[in-house]
Amino acid sequence: MFRNYIKTAFRSLKKNKGFTFINVFGLALGLAVCLLIVFYVVDELGYDRYNTKADRIYRLNNDIKFGGHEDSYAVIPAPTAAALVSEFPEVENAARFRQTGSFRVKKGSQNIQEDKVTFADPAIFNIFTLPFVDGSATDALKAPHTAVINETLAKKYFGRTDVVGKTLVLNDTENYKITGVIKDIPRQSHFRFDLFLSMETLAESKQTTWLSNNFQTYMLLKPGANIKTVESKFSDLINRHSSAELQQFLHMSMSDLEKQGNYFRFSVTPLTDIHLKSNRVAEMGENGNIQYVYIFSAIAIFILFIACVNFMNLSTARSANRAREVGVRKVLGSARKDLVFQFLTESILITLVATLIAAVAAWLSLPLFNQMAGKEMSITLKALTWLLPTLIFIVVFVGCLAGSYPAFFLSGFQPIAVLKGKLSGGFKNGNLRSALVIFQFFISIFLIIGTLAIYNQLKYIQNKDLGFNREQVLVIKHAWILGNQTETFKQEIKQLPGVTNASLTGYTPTGGNRNSSTIYTSPVFDLKNALNGQVWTVDADYLPTMGMHLAAGRNFSKEMATDSTSLILNESAIKLLNGKSNLNQFLYKPLDDQMKKIGKYKIIGIVKDFNFNSLRENVTPLILTYGKDQGALNVRVSTKDVKGVLAQIERKWKELSPNQSFSFSFMDQDFDAIYRSEQRVGSICVAFTTFAIIIACLGLFGLAAYAAEQRNKEIGIRKVLGAGVTSIVTMLSKDFIKLVFIAILLAAPLAWWFMQRFFLESYAYRQNIQWWVVVVAASGAVLIAFVTISFQSIKAALINPVKSLRSE
């Protein structure tokens, strides 16, 4: 019996080649897109799950409101880890990471810059799954000046992995003994360091202050421990350990601080949530966004529905063609269940072919999709363990879903009505079919508006006046490598043709170097006098090099010795100081951890606000101090021959330090990198929206063909009576276009609300959806639908009426 179902289904599909092609191609395209999205979602959700104890690992965070400013940090005070282990019976272990920047590693006569470096406690090997290929966790990182490296770094510097006992020379003078070699950390990890240095080496790690936050801290709970119980103890932990410092430095208790609306609060983030659900200050890498996972998952479901709707529409539209077949089968004794099985078999057969084509197409498209999404996904043996069951499920589920309505609809025909010719399968009588067409274009228009909103916001970001000029600025990294020759290097670069100016500092609007600190309006350090914000050390060339503008006052000057105790504040900082000019006002800053030494500084200038964070955030208070910082040399170039200037700069670098690596970036590229995830999402949405429209048009194309076929005699009569091609095309198109307009009316307001609420509102600076976006989306949908329908309509209108009427 089942073999007969297959044979009959195959014959029916072969007989209707056009119908079969449209369904197979539409389903294959929809399923291929869905599979690519499934790969993306599985990859995003898989971060950090390689850790065998992942369900018990949590990172501690610090949420702070102080001095008129709120911040959410992924770092906490140095002594917290030890306190957790000693005071919390639920905590099995805790460990810290601390990044202090790049290190130069000696290889022969060369110094190679390594950026993926961190200081770490030895307990990281008991918390995270970091398998050793040489050495063991027993001795790793316990002694000062010891290191653990990964396989890649071991091969890079020694040509092999059995290098325990060897020495790495860092920054020319620091010797670190290798105590272990670990496997490369999996790509799906929120941190991916190559070199771990012992925390015992770092003097900062022994700090006892609870008012300084610099250490990423992770804790491993004991099996069965409740994280809620641990969280409930955080408030008491902070109060007990920070009260004395608050009294000493700010002359108040924690309760007094909280009464004034300020707070220090610890929270936790589960390890497996960090990548998608955390976007705090001092994250250890570029995290993803759970919103994109939700959006792409919804798009996958919608596209799959569109493909299924095509199948249902085309199957019911051609019901008139198969109605007599159903009638004859029923007269000959076929039960309804047999007919249901027959039609479901056809549906599943189409889905099986489409799924096989989709799997191959997704596999071939994966490299291109990786490039668009910034991923390194591949189909591995491990992936096949979930991919094959998924494909089988898709065949059965989609086959039954897409074929269910046609199966029950066609099998329900009454043989008497069918054989008398009373059953009409015309387009106008298909209310469900019309609803499904509306649904298809509802999704398509929704995606068009969403994509245009994303594109519009990205364009707004690119063109917004940020308060500085990022064009033609070359950032030469790690200028501190040159030591006491750094200033000489700067002056020589400034003399090069094509160089307008140069500033020596690691604090740039598009860089990652930040320094949050508190400054006071009175020498009596009180919360009422506190101003919390970024404090950057810059030179006198900083403002002109960055293209920033003063709102009042003057710039720093090398000629004025008193500028070493002068400040320039941004407008946001001034607003917190009662919003007045405040020029020549004095501010005070502690110069040591005990706040016994006090520095007195005078405000000499006010710089206009410039964006130094993502445009998702408002500009926050910023204080510029005059001093020496050798983090980077920022060079403004005013020539089209940028490559020539870059070559001259590199030559100067090599003259001063021939053994040191030369690395650089352009500030506009650094800016674009901040919004790389949004740009990728925009590109992917454009591609997915295009596919959704193509699939919807395939269905519309098929429906138009069947509508024209069912009305061919009517068209012939109209032509005999004098109807022109235009009137016939209008007659055949208007019902479909009407449905597209209904879809526009439903989709436009919902898409506008959704993008405003869930995308644009996450930006402090945004371009709201303009009226033209809706008009363009609506016009595009109508035009696409009309072109699709017109092809079949014109074809039907041009047929000789003799061919359609000769049988009458």
C-alpha cells in the first residue's frame, strides 16, 4: 500500500512539472535559509558550553552609581575572590583575571607583540576546562614570574609543545618560566587568551581596597548550591568590607551613601549567558546580542511559514484540476484516510527532495554566510549528531504542515458535486488562500521595513557629527615601546610632509583604553562634592589632532608650566557642576589610595561633547588632564598619499627601534569596528529579506498562473467582445494587489512599533523611522507583486481566444 502511495505521488508530481518545480524550489530556498540561521543560532548559544562545570560557574559584576554617574562593570575589587572562598560555604573556588595591556615577547633578535595576554590565578584551571598538553594544573601559575601558554604560542616560539621549564622574555627584561602548555581555547569562548601570567607577579593583585574595581572574577559553586542564596549575601559582604574605607575617605556609611541615591551592588552572570546577555564595561571580548538570536530565529520561522504557505496555496488553487480525480477515487471505493495519506505522501516527497537540495545549498553557502556573519562555522561530525535528526524532523514536520490543509481539503470533496462540475476552485472563493497571501506579504513588508530601519540607523551612525574628526587619523599602537625616544619619534613624525599634527596618548574616542575616576569640587572629600567620570591624560596637541572644539576657555599649552595642574572638562561634566561656565574653578583629586595627598587643579577649558562610547550610550562626564601618556601616537594626515606617509612613519619607527614590531590602525576603521555587529546584522537581514520576497513571489507567480488558467474561457469571451490586454491584466491583477495593500496596512504600523521598541530605543542617538521608509517598503512590495502577476496576466491576455473557446 505504501509503495503504491509513493508511485502514485511520483506520477502526479511528474505530470505537474511546473507546480512541482515551484514547490521544490520555494521549499528548498526557505529551508536552506532556515538551516543557515539554525547554524548561527546554535553557534551563538554554544558559547562557553565546552566547560564541563559550566552550569556552576558565574562571573561577578559591580553596578555602581556614584558622583552623578551610573556604570555597570564586569570587574570587581581585588580581595573579593578570597573573601568568597573563605566566607561563603556555597563557593567551591574563585579566580581572577587582570589585563594590563599588550606584552612584547622576544623571539631571537625580534620582539613580537602579543595582545591576548592576561594575569590569572592558578584556580582558573580548576574552574574552567583548559586541558594541559604539557605540565599540569598542580604547579601552573602558583609561583611569581611563571606562565602558561597555549599550543599555538608554544609552536610559534619554540616549534613544539613540550616546553615546560623553558623561559619567555617579556618586555626585554622580564623572564617568565613556562609551567604548562594548554590546548587552544575553543572559538566559542567569551575569552581567548594565548598567554597566562601568574597573578602573584602583579603587585596590584594584593590590594585590600574594596573601592577599586579592576579584576574579572569568577566563582565555582559547589554541586547543589543555590545561586540565589549566594546573591542574598552580597550586600552584607560589601557593607562589612567597605564600611571602614567609606568612613575614612567619604566620612559616611553605606546606608548614608544609599540614602542619597547612590550604591555599590554585586550581581552575577551565569557563564553561558555572558556572550549573549552581557554588555558591561571591561568585558574580556566582543560579545554577541541575544536580540539578534531572537530576530534571526523569528525570521527563520517566518521564511519557513512563507514556503509552507506557498505549498498550501498552490495545492488548494489546483484543487479544481484534481477534484475529478478525488471524485472518481471515492466512487471506486477509496476511503478518505487513503486520500489523506496519498496527499501527505506527495507533500512529504516534495519536502524530502527540497530538504536534500536545501542541505547541499546550505553547506555550499556556509563559507559566504561565515564571511557575512563574522563566524567560523563548519559542519563537523559533532554537528551531524543534531543536524541529521533535525533534517528528518523537518521532512516530517514541514511535509505534514504544508500538506495537511490540501490533504484534508481535497479529500473532503463530495463525489456527486465534483462529477457534476459544481465545485469551483476559482481564486475568488479561496478565503484561506487569500489570508495566506496576505500573511506572506505581511512578513515580506515587515522584513523590508525592518531592514530599511537598520540600514537607516547605520547610515546615521556613519554620518553623525561625533564631536571629533575620525577621518585621516593614523593610530600607531604601543608607542611606549620606544621608551625615552617616544617624544623624539612624535616630533620627527610631525615634520613629515603630509602630516598635520600628532598627539601622544592612548586615550582615543574609538580606542578601548579607559580610566574611570572621581574628582571633587572641595578638598573635603564628600559625596556631595563628587564628580565621577572618565579622566584621560593627554598632551597639548590632542584637541587639534582629534578635530575637537572648545566651547569656552583655552587648550593646554607646552609653554605654561602651570598646565600640569590644569583641567579641560567636557560639556556633560560641566552640567553636573551646576551647568555654569566654571572656568578657573578649582577641583581636587586624591593622589594616593589613602586619599592623604590631594591635588589641586584649575579648569582652563570646556571642550564640546564628543562621543567616546557607543552611540547606544549618552555622552558621560570626561576630564582631560595635561601629562605624559605613551599608549599610542595619533597622527593626522592631510594627503591622498596615505600609504607613502605610512611607509615613512614605519621607516622612522625602525630607525629608532629596529627589533620592535610596528602596528597601527586607522581611527575610522576602529570606529566601524564598534558597530561591526550591527553592520553584519544589516547585511544578513538584507539577504534574508530578499529570500523571503523571492519565496513569496514564487507562490504569487504560481497562484497567478492557476487563476489565469481557471478563467481562460472568461478571458477568451472578453477578448471576443473587444477587451484589450490592459483591461484583462487589470482584471487578473486587482484581486492580488488588493491583498498586498491589506498586508501593507497590517504590517506597516506593527513593523514601525517593533523596530522602534526593540531596536532603535537601544541607541541613545538614533534616526527614528521616517515616513518614506514605509512608503518605499509599500511601493516596493506592490511593484514586486505587480511584476510577478503581470507576467502570467499578460501571457493569458495574449492567448488566441480560439484556443480557449474551441471546446465550447
